[in-house]
Amino acid sequence: MSKKTLVIGASTNPERYSYKAIHKLIAHKHETIPLGIKNGKVANLDILKGFPEIKNVHTIALYINPDIQEQYYDYIIKLKPKRIIFNPGTENSYLEKLAKANNIEVIEGCTLVLLASNSY
């Protein structure tokens, strides 16, 4: 089943994990929306900027450090995702508590590993 995934921290740099995750999500047939701070494309998808209105987000995969996450708190909660994946280096106890208080599942893990192990 496709799980609509918003990737926050999308990058056009093939060395970045967000770039790799977007390609793997698409390969696993998940509707994928890249969100970043620079214009560009990843896997033929335009990188969105700002705080676009997106309906029915299942998963948010975070690829931004906790200091940058602060500006996204309200946006993330407003999207009402089913879960947030805190990829390595993005762990944030405040956002995790906020998510749980809003009935959003929290996973500290790696999107790439979850996909590779069919645990996504």
C-alpha cells in the first residue's frame, strides 16, 4: 500500500540521504513529495518550498537538524501525518513529545533501512 510521504530536507545532491530516500520511496511505489529550501528536482519531482498545503500525508521523513525543525513544528502538526520518521541526526525530544501529544507515531530510524527491510 502506498504511503504518501513528505520528505522534509529534500536535496538535489546525490550524496545526501534525503536524495537517496526519495529515489527509494519512489522505487517502492510510495507517493513522494520533496520539500526543501532550494529550487530543483529530485527523481523528476519538483522540490517544494515553504509550507505548502498537502492533504492525506501518511509519513513525514525528516532530514533537517533540530534547530531548523523548530520553524516546521506548527506545519508538521497541522498536516496530521500518521507518523514521523526521525532519521539519524534529526532526533528531537520536543518535537517527538509534540507529535505524540497529537497522536502521531514517532519512529527514530532510517527511512532507507525501513524500506530495505520491508518495515516501512
